Amino acid sequence: MAVQVAWSFLIVAVLLLGHAAWGWLAVLRDRFVITNMRVFRVHGVLSQSLATMPLSRILDISVKKPLHGRVLGFGHFCFESAAQEQGLRDIRYVGRPDERDLAIQRVVQRSGLRGPRVPN
């Protein structure tokens, strides 16, 4: 009887470890890329999903940082665009959101899409 209980705890521990490893791998395989023309998000472990949006369609970026996100250093992006529905509206759990928001704003200004050009 005690051996069966020990095996059940071991199986549960292995399943929890496997679930945590899968979540960690999913985080590692989630990429958020900003170029001078587009914003990309590539994510997925076994199959990949790609969502893109031209910089010219981004009207506004909202950054939401919940309390635990502020402590742990992540936030959520919400892109408002001219399109009705796109695959890149909400990006959750973005590390260092303030730095990345500033980087996007700089790329948009340097590309000349809005506002005066920022000197290098």
C-alpha cells in the first residue's frame, strides 16, 4: 500500500515538472520583434504562429502593468490600429515593457510615420 502511494506521488511530481517545463519552453519560444517597417510576434512550441502588423497601422500602444507584473518586471501591450481585427492586438507578459514601448515609439518616429524625426 505504501509503495502505491509513493508511486502516485512520483507520477504527480513528474507530471507537474513536465507541465512546468512545457510552460518554460513556450515562454522561450515566444518572440516579439520590431523592425523599421513591421512588428512581429512568433510563438509556439511544436507549431508556430506568426502575427505581423505594419508600423503605419499602429495608432496607439497601451501598456498595462498589474501589481505582480510591476514586481516581476512584465506588462501587457495592447496595440490599437486602423484595422478592425488583427492577430497582434494583445501581447501579454512582455518583459521590460517600458523599455520596449520606448523602443517602438523611437522606431515609429525614426521611420517618419508620425511626428518629427528623432536625431541619431
